[in-house]
Amino acid sequence: MARPTTPETVRPPIGVTRDPQANPKESSLTLERGLSLLQAVAESESEAPTISDLAATVGVSRAAVYRLLGPLQARGLVRREGSRVRLGLGVLWLAGRVLPQLRVASLPALRSLAEQVGATVHLTVADGSEAQAVAVVEPSWTSYHVSYRVGSRHPVHRGAAGRAVDLPPGGPRWVASNGDLHPGAYAVAAPVRGVPGLRASVGVVALQPLAQEEVGPLVLETAESVAEALR
């Protein structure tokens, strides 16, 4: 008679000890509170928040705040100054990893658009009151085109790329400009939507007028492709 089989026990990887007391739900809640704590520190607009401030914001006890701060301090994400808590330099390291990842993820869609319209294409990200070009692709087959530098900055309220960043849903789908930033430069840009925490746009800039009815939908489609790549 065949012997009944029993489900095979899933073993942890070699070198990893499983905590018999670990509770996935509790771990998830702890992570959520830790992230809420980090966000509360980051969103403080005046003085650095105190332990009591953070406890009230996150909805936990002061003792819980101290426990949650431990791992964040160990990784340099926050630092304590007496009873107050500030962001640590580890946040700068994390922020520095964001733009290269945005650039790599967006390049295929940007390159496709640049080749299609024969003009320079860029991904622009809002940084406070400024807009910064974080990825630029120039067409390979044109005799001349706009040269646009990665890292270029301008006020977010000027130029198609900056103004497109905050286009409200249900309003215009793209923005066009003529000479807003540079005389003789024409641009069309559309917002990158649906990526939490990101204010960005995809734009085309050329030395000749752009047919909005043709270029606009292509820019919008590329912005949607970039958003999909970043989710």
C-alpha cells in the first residue's frame, strides 16, 4: 500500500534562522509605522519634531517611537539631537540612487519617441520650485537638433516641461510652448502620472514648430510608457 504523503516543510535558506515567534502581520505593521515615522520627520516644515510630536503623529507611544528609531538611526536615515529628530545623511544616499534608476527605466521609451519625431526628448522631474532634466535622448538620423543637457534646471512654472508636471487630471493632456526658455525653441510636454511621489513630464523640444495634433498624442503615449516602467 502506498504511504500517504505529507507536505514538505519549507526550510529557511542556509545560514538564516527562522524566528518561531515572528508574526508576518506584526512585522508588516512595524514596517508601516517605521515608514510613517520617517515620513513624519521628513514632512516637518519648521523645527525638527520631538519624540512626543512623532508619537502623536504616528499614533504610538513614546517608547514605541524609541524602538522604531533604532533601525532608522543605525542606517543613517535619521539622527537625534536631544529630544528632536532630523533626517540623516543616509537619505541623501537613497535620493542619489533615484535619478539613475529613473534614467535607466525611461530611456527605451524616450529613445523610441526621439527617433519617431526626429527631435530631442527629455524626462523632467520637479524638485521643489525647479524642474530638472534627468534623462535626454537626441535623434540619431537628423542633420541638426536641440542639444539638451542632463541636469539642466529652470523654474517649474516656465517652459512646457515644467508646466506639464502639475497638469490636473481631466484638464489639458499636454502643454506646448514657444521660446519660453530659449528663443526659437518649440516644445510639447505631457505629465507622467500614477507614480507615487513623482512629479515629472516627458517633453519634446525642436528648432521648428511642432504639430501638436500629431506630436501631442505621441508624447502622451510615451509619458504613459515611462510611468508604466517606473511602477
